[in-house]
Amino acid sequence: MEEDKAISPNNGKDFDVGSASDIEMAVNLDYYKEKREMATNILAKLDSEVKRMSFKKNGSECCIYTVPKPLRHVNWKAYDPLLISIGPLHRENTRLEAMEKEKLKFFKKLTERHGMDEKKIIDIVISIENQEERLRHCYSEKFKLIESRDFVEMILLDAVFIIQFLSESKDDKGPKNFEPRMTFDIREDLMLLENQLPLFIIQEIYDHVNPPSQDGTTIPFLDLAKCHFGKLKFSQGAETSPGVKGSRHFTDLLRNLMLNGAIQRSYSLNPTMLKYNAVMLRKAGVKFRVTEDKCLVNITFDKGVMKIPRLEVDHCFERLVRNIMALEQCCNPFEAYVCSYIKFMNLLIDSSEDVVLLVRKGIILNWLGEDAAVTNLINHFCQNIDDNYTCFGDISQEVNAHYESRFNHMKATLKHVYFANIWRGTATVAAAILLILTLIQTIKSFL
């Protein structure tokens, strides 16, 4: 019995594992440590995310976007480059590989310029390397698969190409090694939202290559860019605009040039929309007049007169406007002035007759040929564009009220039917006088 007692388990005090409360405390301690470690990891991750969002100073926040699919599905050709890829969004497009050799040629030209030595080139590369993370955060896509070395090389070659291309495009001939059609396509590609570099890095590289001179012979980069886009009517006279100076890339620059001198308007949710097209409004007595104002969105309506700046519609108009509208949808949804303008024109133009009227008044300058082409172009711009916001609600309300007034219809009918020209007006007056005399004669005969 004693032997059995000696070998029986847990009979002595050597294997004491503690009381139930001690075990429970140990379990709770492990559980607390596990939860604390998880909380620490979550906070560390959130802190990292917050730090990534800190690149908002100096205009370096996300500003170059992939065009939303609903807009791309309407006309994908308006957003894809024809000839050259700038930046990472179209970098893998094999159709654009031929221009990579041209970028190397332009880089070679840069290195051979007077005053450019190895040290300056190294300084430029180091400058890009120091701002790589900031540059990556300018894009809506993350591009994790693009290694640091490849990313810096891409920025360098693309920026140098843009600088050389703009420098050689100061006259109408353009770069000597490009055919005129190629030059035109490259100029269009530089407008596209998905085909951009942040202007701050191009500006920095440009200043390395062309240091500001005391005699003023060095052209500032922004002036060079404006000169490049200077043939566009709305880009003239914008040198003092703060918005232009704060442009983040070329698409943004074009938008700011287009809105230079814009009338300040109230932007409202679910505003009154224009109900009647141009022909209908004319029948209600609305007069259309073209203004010399270069800002397209400066439409006014006063005492039955609608004044609209001249709109030039050519073959590059669609790509330009669609990319600016896409930028507003991504970046400026509550200040989408160009989208609001296009919506207003879309409601004003319902058929070719409306285009004919606006062309006759000098409001639309049609370089597309057929009036139906302009109608189709304007009417398709607003597909998949949000209609909840616009800055033309006040004008639309006034115009709608003018049309719905019976008095205005009576005046318009009197003018267009009986006083359309001096001969018809004279005949109308003569007929009225004759009618009055006949009525007087008839009354006299009864007296």
C-alpha cells in the first residue's frame, strides 16, 4: 500500500500547478498581450497610411487619374495616346514603343547642350530620386511593380522629352525630326489626363537645364507651355491668373486657361435645368448674341438677350473637352464648370436647326463641316456625366421663365410674322391702317 501510495500521481506537492484563479489570470494575461499586439499592429498600419497621405503640400496630392470606366466606355479613343506614352499609366502599351527611341534621342540632345555636364545630369537624377515617393503619390494607381530605378528613368526621359519638344515647338515648324502630322499627334497626346507628369518635376528639371538669367533671356517654363497651347482661343491673355500658375499638369493647365476670367457663379445641388432649345427660345423672343469674351463659360442672360462666347469646334475639340471633363469628375466634382457649360450647351442644342441658328449668330464656328456633326458631338459629351450639380441653374431659371411668359410669345410672333423685315412691316402697318379706315367708314354708314 505504501508503495502504491508513493507512486500514485499528484500525491505529493512537487507537481502543484496552482489554483484555478492563478490559471485563469495567466490565460487572461496571454489574451491581453495578444490583443495589445494586434492593436499595436493596427495603429502602426494606420500611422503608415496617414504618413502616406502627408504629400499634400506644394500641389503634390493625387492629381493624375485613370479615366473612370463609365466615361471611357463612351469613347475610349478620346483618352488613349496616339503616339507617345508620358508617365506610367500607358507605359506598357506596345503600340507606343517606337517613340521610346525618340525620347533617347532627345535625352542625347540635352546632354550635348552647352553648359550641360555629367554633374548636372547626376543632380537631375538625384532630384528625381529624392522625390520619387511624392511623384508616385501624384497618380491614382500605385504601380508597385515598377521598380525604383525604372520609375526614375521613366520620369527623367519623359520630362526631358517634353522640355525639348516644347523648346523646339516655339515656331510653327515644330521639331525638325518629326513630320507635321506626328507633331500634331504628340501635341494632342500631351493634353490627355492619363498621359501626364506633375508639372513641378518638369519645372525643376527645366530650371536645372535653363537656369533663370538676369537679362531675362531664359523663357520661364510656364510661358513656354502657354506658348505651346497658345493657338487655342481660350489660352490667350492668361499670364496673370493665379489658377494658371497653380496648374498641376497639362490637362489642369488647359482647364485653368479655359476658365481664366470666369464669372463667379453659385454651384448648387439639383438645380433648375434648361427646358428649351435655341430654336424654341428664339420663337419666344430670346435674342442670341456672340461676345468677344474668351472665357467659354461666361454665358449671360439679361432682358431677353443671351450672350455666349464664340465656340470653335474642330477635330481636336472632342479629345480636349472630354479629358478636361474627366479631370473635373475625378478631382473637381463640386467645381465642374466645364461640365456645367457642356451640359448647358447640350440642352440648348437639340438638333441641327439649333446649330444652324448659333452658327448664323457667330456663336459656333464649325470646322467639322456638317451641322449634324456638331449636334452629335455636343449631345454625346454628357453621357455618364453626373447631372446633380451645375453652375447655370440661375440662368436656366430665368430663361425658362422668359419662354413660359405668354406676353413674350405674343411679342415674338408679332415681330417674326408681321415685322420680319421692312417690307413686311410696311405691309402690316398699311393693312392695319386700311382695316382701321374701313372700320371707321363702316361705323359712319350706320350713323
